[in-house]
Amino acid sequence: MASAGTFCPEEGCHHYAKVDEANIIKFGKSKQGVQRYRCKSCGTTFAATRGTLFYRKHAPVKDILETLALLAEGVRISSLSRAKGFKEDTILRWLREAARHAEAVEDVLLADYELSKAQVDGLWTYVGNKGQKGATQRAQTAESSGVVP
Ligand SMILES: [Zn+2]
């Protein structure tokens, strides 16, 4: 995976996701001390952590982060699904993916979406509650259905 700050995360930019084309410059730090960068080509500024998240996902990173931010603020998945037009399964998948990069996602949500730490923590609790559905159930069903008459 390309390291943070080496490519422009803005879709539509001429340099989008192209590494080491000398279009990225350092651009100060966020309140939380996260290094920020600016793309000289399109003028987008972004946190160091953003570029590596959800790289090459179907939905734009901005949509994913916005959705996660709204979830953290307490909006229900079913409401978000209707409002944004993403399947609930898709949103849950983003949540689980985000949880694997929890630290980096937290930096971005805190820096760019002005959420509190407690709100972001609530997001991970939510994933913990939802994340383990199905796996053990399916294994048991497979065993019992293998019986030959
Ligand atoms: Zn750019």
C-alpha cells in the first residue's frame, strides 16, 4: 500500500492516486498533530492518514468518511442507507474496514469532521456489537446438513 502523503486522494484530480509525481507538499499540522498535505495540482488539502484509507474502494473516500461521521453522531444505518443510497451491508462493511484502521480513521474524523473522541469511540463499540454475526451459526448449519439418509 502506498504510504500517506505520497499521492492525491481527490478523485477527479489529474494526479489522483498516482504516487511520487511531486505534486504533494507538506501543509502544516492539524490540531491533533496530524501532518497535513496539499496537492499542488488541484489545491486539495488532506490529513496524512486520509490517503491510505479505503484506497480503491468503489465509493469516494469523502462519502465513506461522511457516512462514518454521521454514524458517530448517532444517525441510524437504515436512515443513512436511505439518505445516501448505499446498502446497509455496504455501510457495515465500511465500518468493519474502518475498525481495522481505527487509529488512522480516528485522526481523520477528529481533524476533518470535528467529532469528539467519545463519538468516535461509540463508532467502534457499534462495530463490536455487529461484527460477529453469522460466522458460528453458519458453521453449525453446515455440520448438521451434511447427514446422509
Ligand atoms: Zn490533486
